[in-house]
Amino acid sequence: MNISLIDLTKQYEMIKEELHDSIEKVLKSGQFILGPNVKALEEEIAQYTGNKYGIGVANGTDALVLTLDALGIGPGDEVITSPFTFFASAECISRVGARPVFVDIDPLTYCMDVNQIEEKITERTKAIIPVHIFGQMVDMDPLLEIAKKYGLKVIEDACQAIGATYKGRPAGSIGDAGCFSFFPTKNLGGYGDGGMVVTSDDELNAKIRLLRVHGSPKKYYHECLGYNSRLDEIQAAILRVKLKYLDKWNEARRQKAAVYTEAFKDLPVRTPYEAPYGRHVYHLYVLATSKRDELLSYLKQKGIGCGVYYPLPLHLQPAYKGLGYSKGDFPVAEELCEQALALPLYPELEEEKQQYIIQAIREFFERG
């Protein structure tokens, strides 16, 4: 049996007629940049996440960069974030000329440990980027208290967490802004790159809209240096079709995650922890085991695709050598990078295939 980590073709087959119809309408319209589908998707995502505005941009990384830029964060400033995340969560900080400052992660949620934030704050700190990793949100209330105390901006990196909630509040609705990615493998994914910023701040909304089109409020007139970062009309049309199914798909992820967790409860592994304050949407289902590499090799032999998220924490990346961090600075994140393994999980994963994966993992541990 061959099972991939994620199979995007099954989802396509289920909704292909709707998708083809939506794409054809865009092609017939002749309007491909910032057209009616982008505008409608912005409104729909804003409503879905409990915000006043949505601003479609080229990708999730740009969503973070443009938000930092719009908030006036730049050279000499510091922004606190997690070392256990995709590179873009820190890269965006460096791209605007600021310095990323890391705090270790919570050993249960794998999100930023909010109890370690305050000790990292200096007079140069301007913002915090909490990363809602693998579909689970950071403990936001104490983080917001710290941000308020020190006058810091909060930008939610919700690129892996659309549909997740914190005490009933949607991901992206709690900070000054929330940033989403529509990369194809995300819970809400397009057929190419795409991203969005959501906010209820009038001024921030206006500034990001200006920045995404070369700082130009009117064609060929430029108020500031901006970017070329716009969500394509075709991608917006595709995402509008998919958005209608997002809650259903997220619930399917949760159900399949529960099957895994129940099946592995007596094995020497750490299964994902769902914090009592929120609703996890399982962008990834990540096990942790000291035998990660051996298990990965065994599952590959069985035809089961898995993923390592992430093999090297951000503070030890060669690109960040100049920050002066060293091994041992963030032990929880470092250990997890050596133990984490993502199993196949997507809404259309067949029961037969999931049981095959479960049996293979049980066999691996039971054989000693």
C-alpha cells in the first residue's frame, strides 16, 4: 500500500465541477487582478474570522512582512516569536530590518511558552508574533496582557490554523492582525500561492492595501515604497468554493486525529495535546518519539509517507548564525526537532488506510 502524507487529488475530485465552473467564470470575465472574487473572498474571510477587513496578498509570508511594515517595524526594532515554526515566521522580521528574538515552546502545545516572553522584552521590542502551530492556538490572554503592559503589537501567525479557536474566538481575530497562508497543503489551500491579512484596525487595513500595490493609491502615483503582493483572482475563486467546506473538513481532521490518539495511547509516544482553552484543527498530526528516525524509516518501507516538522529550529539555522544563539538555548524546541513526526492526515483519508498506518506503528513499537 502507498499512502502519501497528504493527497490533494481526492479533495479536487469531490468538488471539481464547482471549481471548474468558478475558474471558467474568471477566465470569461477577463479580470485577473484584484477583481470581484478577491473582494468577495476578503469579505468572507473577514466575516469567518470575526474581523472588519481582509486583505488578499500573494502568500502567507508577504502577509506577515506587509503587516510588520505597515506597523512601522524596521531596523533597530525587535520582535519576539517562536523558534519552532516554518522559517517565514522569523524571516518576515528580518526582511523589514528588525531582529527576531526567540522564546522556547510549551512542551505540551508546541506553541510559544507565554511565561517566557516577558524576560525577553527590551526597550527595542515592538511586537510579538505568536505562531499557532500545526492548527493549535497560542495561549493568547496572558500574551495580550504582556503586550498591553509594554505597548507591543500582536501579529497572529495563523498560517496553519484557519478555523481554530481560542476560548471561542477565531484564529486571527485576537491580535492587531492575523496572517493566513493559502498554500495548497493548508486546511484552506489554493492551487498555487496565496495569503491574507485580517484586521479590524482601519488605519492598518488602509496601509496594507497601499503597500500591496507598490504604495500606489492611484495608478502611477506612489505615496511610499511598497510591494507587488496581490492575491490572484483565479486563486480567490478557488478558495471561495473551498471555504464553504472548511468547517466540515476541519471536523473530519479532528475525528481522524482522535482515532490516531486513541490507538496510540498505550505506546511510548507523545500524541498531540489539545489545550482546554481551544479547538485544534490539526493542520498536521505530529507524534513525538525518541525513535523518530527509526520509525520514519520503518514507515517508508511500509509505503507510508511521513514528514519531519521541523528538523532544525530557527535559532540554529545557518541564516541566523549572526544572532548569536547556540545549541541548548531552547531545549524544548531542540528536542522536539529531533522527535517530531507528522503522520498522514487529511479529511479524505480512508479508514482502511488509517488503520494500516496505525497497525504499522503498533508493529514497530511492539517488536521492540
